[in-house]
Amino acid sequence: MNVLPDIAISPGVSAGKKTAMRSPHAGSGSKIFAELEGDTGNLSILAPQSRPIVWLATQRHAPEGSLVILFSTRPNRLDPADRDEIQRQLTEILPQARIRAIAATDWAADPFSKGSWCALQPGRTREVVPALARPEGRIHFASADTAQGWRGFVDGAIESGLRAAREIGETLR
């Protein structure tokens, strides 16, 4: 949704898409994978919205190390490239945690996404999602942002891809 204004579509897009394009979605957080020393066990930790890390969840754990995923919901609250700051913030939530390695992408700064998972502004779902999913001539749209269910997740991307494939099949018939 956030990169759609950067794509030249001729002869143009519908009024509904133009409305959606004027206000990007609010998803701008970070998703960081951290390999930690030792066995953390199965964790799902929520922190207050005021914290740089608002959620931590175990992906796998074993005595030799654990993989956790960290989420931050606001841009510039947690630099995905600043390992020392991530370690400081992680220690406040999980004092025994020691990072071995991290992997992350700054989705908000990425010119091909300009944001993270789709988080629509309040009151925009009924207006934005149908408009974004609607074909424009022979161009069909599919992404996690246009999903009816599980918007912002890979499940939603699959759902909208199936929808677009059905629409294209009907058009070709």
C-alpha cells in the first residue's frame, strides 16, 4: 500500500485507490531475529507500548542457544542495525539474555516496502481494503495489504494471491 504512489499506472487509478494512496498505513515497526546464548524456554513477553521492544517470542530453543523474535512498533525507536542498543533493550525485558547474532531489516526505510506489516489507520478498513484489491483494467493487485483476512501476514498475501489468480482466470475466460 505504501509504495503504490511510486508506481506509474496509465491511464490512472480509481478514486478509491487514490484515496487509499493519500494516507499510507501505519505499520512502521521493526522485526528482529536474535540468536541468544542458552535455553530461554518458550516465551511470549509483551511490554508496554512506550518501550522500544513491545513483544518478544521464542521461535526455537535448545541448551546450545535460542532464537527469539523481537518487535518494535514505532520507527526510530529501535535501530535494527544497532546490536548494542538491542542488547540493552532486550536485557531490560529478559535480564539473562545475551545476543550471539541478529538479523533484521528496516522495513520503514526500505524503498520497496516503506513500512512493515499493514496496520491501517482507524476507520480505514472498509474504505481502503476493497479499493486496493479491485483490479484497474488488466492490472490485478495482490499483497498482504489487500487481504480480507490476516492482513499484514503471509497468510493474507496467499489469500489475496489466490483471489487475484481467480480474477485473472475469469478475465481470461
